[in-house]
Amino acid sequence: MSRVPLLTADTTTGERQQLLGQINQAFGVTPNMFKAVANSGAALKSMWGSFGALGGGVIPAKLGEQIAVAIADRNDCEYCLAAHTALGRKAGATAEEMSAAQGGQSADPKTAAALKFAVAVVNNRARIADSDVDALRAAGFSDEEVVEILAHIALNLFTNYVNVAFKVPVDFPGVKLRAK
């Protein structure tokens, strides 16, 4: 059971109601994570705005979802692992690609570099080496993409923490966390 109420457009008003309506329209349903975050209008606006901004960025959706599952697994976030696995599949990733990404791996060298970087940032609390950033550039990422990858990492840390801390019920098809 969630540690905070799961609000809906019917149980809130004003800007939160409007944002939940936009989220429902985008997904066809309102995922529980957004219902939990709706307890704070500022947090909901921040989260939804970040998803929108990064969705219009230079990093392809498939890579964003692969980054998300790698981070979700590191943070034991069953909710995000399930959600981003489903979203990754919708973005064109195969089941095998999403499973590999969950382990921080990819057969594609450029994707592998991004996942290795994401895992290093999370595992080391952003205390990374010059060589970590250099490896992204060597894989073909521009500075714009490097910074955007970090923005994806930050957003996913926010969502992981919301779902784990508040015990948000998973409303996507379940995916098993890897044993650590």
C-alpha cells in the first residue's frame, strides 16, 4: 500500500487536476507514480515538465528507456523497472535489449557507453572520472548529449526515490529485479 494517497483528477483540483488530465491523455491511463506525486503540485509540475523536456531532447526515446531500466535496477525500483521496460518496448527496443540494459549492457557500443556511464554516475554518486566523460565522447556522443544523459539520470533518480520511498503500487507488467 502506498505511503501517500494516490490522487486522481477527480480527487484534486486546479493545476494538479489539469496536469493529471494531460498525463492521462498521454498514457491512456494515469500511472500510480503520478498519482502519488500529485500530492505536491510543484513536484508533479517538475516531474511532468522534465519528462516533456527530455522527451523532446536529442537522446532517442529508446536510449532514454534503456538508461531508465539500468538505473531502476541499481536502485531496486520495481515500479520504474516495469514502467520503463514497457515504454522501452514501445520505443522499439526488443525484450533482449531491455533485459541487457537492465544489467547495464548493450550489444551496441554507443548504447553500452551510455549505460556504463549511467551506472557509474549512480554507483559513485556522480563522483566520476574524466575518463568516464571521455568514453562517452569517444563513443560518439556530443556535449549536448552528454549533459542530456545526465539529465535522464537525474530524472530517473527522482522517480526511483518516489516509488521506493512511498511504496507506489506497480501498475505496469512486472519485471524481476536482478539479484545483487
